[in-house]
Amino acid sequence: MRLFKVTFGCSPYQYLQRLRLQRAFSLLKSKEIPVNQIAIQLGFENATSFSRLFFQRFGAYPTQYRRSLFA
């Protein structure tokens, strides 16, 4: 664990969350996949926890981000 944290600057769990959120960021660029389906597909417990983490990381909720892309 210490070596992982030194190498990547975070815990394995935080690293996995970061990867999931980055993938979600790109999946949201498509209107075809509903937000709750993206959350499930990426292994989040539910759409609410996914939305909360997305907001903490990017400063907007997934639906807000998606709307801004297609406005």
C-alpha cells in the first residue's frame, strides 16, 4: 500500500475512483447512455453516489455536464 501511494499519490481505492470518473467523463459525451446506466456500468453503488463524486471531482453534476456539452 505504501509503495502504491508513493507511486500514484493516492490509495488504490482513490486511484480506482479516479479512473472510473475519468471514464464517466468520456461516456457522458454520448446522449445514448443514461446517467444511471453509466454509474452501474462503471461499478458505482448507485447513481446518487456517482453524481456526488462526479460533482466533487469536476464541479458539476453529470447531468449538468452533459447538458453543457449539447447546449
